[in-house]
Amino acid sequence: MIIGNDEKLLMIGDSITDCERARPIGESRFGGGTGKGYVAQVEALLHTRYPERNIRVVNMGISGNTVRDLKARWQTDVVELKPDWLSIMIGINDVWRQFDSPTIPEAHVYIEEYEATLDELVAATKPTVKGIVLMTPFYIEPNREDAMRATMDQYGAVVQQLAAKHGARFVDTQAAFDRVMRHLYPATLAWDRVHPVLSGHMTIAKAFLDEIGFEWD
């Protein structure tokens, strides 16, 4: 497992990451600070499987964020917190606003801006950390011809390309959900096909932990 002793993992993103985490910093000595979603599950599993490593997990997700918002708060919410490892999952709102708010174009983050901004953030940060994990945005919809699913897949392909470009770890969260959706109807994982129930969050957590070499035995 790639995260070592006394190292800090910072996970940043939107509402899927946020999940009612503590403010201003998403951590707590007493539990609950990392929220109620996949970040908390990752933290719990790391502490249970690797208690001797004293790994510190920090949740800096903010509901509603796009990659544009991440850039605006990057200095305070990433750089100044000095993580050893950084996980980024962003893009759902970048796509979603194009579909749920079609008449408000200033809220849309089109794919060119998305790629350029994420590329800039990763390039600037990778010299300061031991590693970066890039996670795709997702849409819990099995029909790949669905307009929002098709667009989300395009943004996910950008994440994969940037991970290869920068030598980052890559987690295909959409593929992880696709495997589960072979057996479960999307509404059982997320009523709005975006915000997962606990089993959906565990789908994300498992995909992340598999990528960082978590030993499940």
C-alpha cells in the first residue's frame, strides 16, 4: 500500500466528497470530521487495516463545486495544507449544470476549460506531493447513449489522459459503477443518479483503495 507512516491523504472534490464533512478542515480527533461518504469509508478502512501507519485523512470537498471552484480555493485548501498524497474527483457539476441549468451558461464548465484547469492544477501540485490520484466523475446511468452519461464519459476520458500525462494514479469510478449496475437498478444506488447511498460510496472507496494497493486480507 503506497501511503506510508505518518502521511497525510487529502481528498478534494464536490458534494460526493463533501458529505457533511467538518468545517473549515474536514477531519476530527473524535470521528465524523471526514463526513458520511467514501472519504470516511477510506479513512476507516485505512485505520482498521493499517493502524500502525497513523495515516491522516483530510476531506476538502465542497458541495456544488466545479473544477473552476477548485482552482479558486487551491492555495488555501490544498497547497497550504501540505498533503503527502492528493486525491481529486471533480467534474460532475461541470457536466450537470449543462443539463439542469441549460439557460445559465456562466455556470457551465465546458470540456476545454475543464481539461486546461485540471491539467494546470495537477502540473503545479505534483512536485510538492508524493503522488496524485485522479478519479473520474460519474453518472449512475447504464445507458451510454444518454446525453449526460455520454458527456460525463468524455470528461472521464480527459481525466484518464491527464493521469497518463502526469504519471498520476487513475481510478475509473464510472467503470466501478458500471460493474455494480449489471445487477442493481441505478435508483438503488442514487435516487438522482449522482448522489450515492452508502453502497455507492463504498463502490467509490473500494475502487480508490484498490488503486493505492490496499491489501484486503
